[in-house]
Amino acid sequence: MCALLWYGLFSLLMAFQQSAEMVILFRLLVGIGLGVELVTIDTYLWEWVPSHLRSRAFAFSFFVHFLSVLAVALMSWWLVPQTLLNLEGWRWLAQQGRHQQAH
């Protein structure tokens, strides 16, 4: 939960940055939370899922992960030229891109 909170907080804060340096700093901080999440997800699957279902659980987890790549590609096609809630579309896309990496 702490990694998810870290990841979500710094992702949100990054959307409001105005300089490249601050975007880079917040991407670094988001990446730390994302790295912790990725390791934690696999660990929980290994520990909590019964051994006879484990391969299916990992397959489903990776399926969702790779399917989200397509979702972000489609969102980028639509979002980049948009401005929503006073934020440029690329900022919304940056938030979703990091979110899909977590799954």
C-alpha cells in the first residue's frame, strides 16, 4: 500500500510540474514506487496463490500488463491533442502510462 501511495502521489504531483527538471525528478520518484510495486505483485502472487493456480495467475497478470500497452497507445492517439481540466493531453497520458506499468 505504501508503494502504491508513493507511486500515485508522485504521479499526480508530476502532472502539475512546469519545468523539465522537475518532471524528470518526479519521474525518478514515480519509478522508485513502480519498481517496488512490480516486485511486490510477483511476490504476492507466488506467496498467496495456490501452486496449482500459480501459472494461471502469473499469465493473467502479464496479460493485463501487456494489454495495457495497447490501451495507452490508443489513449495517446486521443489524449495528446486534447486539453482536459487545464492540463495538456501529454500530461494525462504520462499518468496513465506509469499506471499501466504497475499492473
